[in-house]
Amino acid sequence: MAAELAVALPVVVLTLALGAGALGAAARQVALQDAAADAARMLGRGESDDAAARIVSGAVPGAGLSSSRGDELVCATTSADAEIGGVIRLPLMARSCALDGGG
């Protein structure tokens, strides 16, 4: 019984750690999408790229912002990395567009 527990326990701990890391990455993705939507709306209202970038970095530490305009839309693309278990690094990206009324 003790041998089976000694073999199974590290697997259970690793599975729990990876699951918690995956949930953290999913939460970071949701926050990144929200930040992209906020930035797109700000840019659509005519606010500066710097103000939108501050909103993004405040919502998701370490995130970057790029924007583009065209066809009466302004689009914001945010990107950041997520780490799972300190071993796996995933690049995350979110994009959102809004009407360009300030442009």
C-alpha cells in the first residue's frame, strides 16, 4: 500500500499543479480579452495610445498593446505570456474592435 501511494502521490500533485496553472492561464486570457475591449473603446473615443496601454498594463501586468485603424474601426490587440507550473510558457493574445469615432 505504501509503495503505491509513493508512486501515485507525485502524479496527483503534478496533476493538481498543472490544473491550477491552466485555470490561472484561462483567467489571464479572460482579463486580456477584457483589457483589449476596454482599450479598443478608449481608442475609438479618441484617447491616446499611451492611455490605452496604461489601462491594459494595469489590468494585466506585463501585457502589451498594439492598435490598428481601418474601415471605420479601431482594433486593439493585447498580448501576454502565461506560465503553467513555472515550466510551460504560453503566449496569449486577444483582439477587440470598436467604432472609430475619435479618429
